[in-house]
Amino acid sequence: MTTEISKELHALMAQEMGPMGRFILKKQCANLGLDPENISTGDLPGLSKAIYSAILVFTGEEKARKIEAEIRKMSRE
């Protein structure tokens, strides 16, 4: 069963990065040893940093920081 955080994160990445967003999320989860369908709030700080690093070259500093902040915000909701 997919966690709510996972659903929200998949939706955010698809919205911000298009089809590439899901791939980036899946790849960064694999690099961190996380199941992309079972992400918990405790996983978000590390995952947000990994995603930031992965997308920086594609999006530029401003958008990468925005996405990182959105992911971190999910851990406080």
C-alpha cells in the first residue's frame, strides 16, 4: 500500500518536473535505499537534499530550492 507522503511526493515531482520527475524520485529513493511507495516523513530531509542535487542542473537554483522546500514542508504537515 502506498503511503500518503509517497502519493504527495509523486504528485509534486510530476507537477514540477513532468514525466522525468517520477524517474528522479525513483532513482533518488534507490540511491538512499528507500521504497518509493513507502516513504515516511522521516525520510524527507535526506530525500529532499538528494532530489535537490539531482535536479539542480535541470531546473536551476531557484526552482531546485523551491522543490526542496516543498518536500521539507511535507514532513511538518
